[in-house]
Amino acid sequence: MPLPRHRRAQLVTKWFHEVSMKYRITLAYDGADYFGWQTQGGQPTIQSVLTGALETLEGAPVTTHAADDRRPEVHAEGQVVHSDCR
């Protein structure tokens, strides 16, 4: 038996709000003032700066993923990061 029309609309609306887009970001940076890529408690890192900027744009928490290097003062050219945003 098919769902009633109002129930189908509720399901579609719920699905629409849960869908997110995966964004690819290609970065180049001078890491001289940072403690590497990965977020580290209380230290400025590339990931924490990028995540903060994306959260400002998104208005919600954002998670970023990339191959990381924890060494301080590491530079990058063409580092690929992805993030899921709504």
C-alpha cells in the first residue's frame, strides 16, 4: 500500500534537509606561522583556520579531511581537502 501524500511529502522534506554536498578545496599556503595541518589543542593550524572560515560561511559545524602533516612550519602547494557542507 503506498504512503499517503502528506507522509511522502514529509519524507522528501526530511531527505532534502539531510543531503550534503562534498566540496573539494585545493590549497597552497606558507605554514611558517602554523603548527602543521591537523588541528591541535590551542595551537594555530591550517585545518583549524580553514574549518573556522567554512563554519562562518556555513553557519554550522564543518569537518575537513586531508592528508596531514603535523610538523610545524610545513608549506603546501596543491593540497587537496574535502568537506561536507549542506
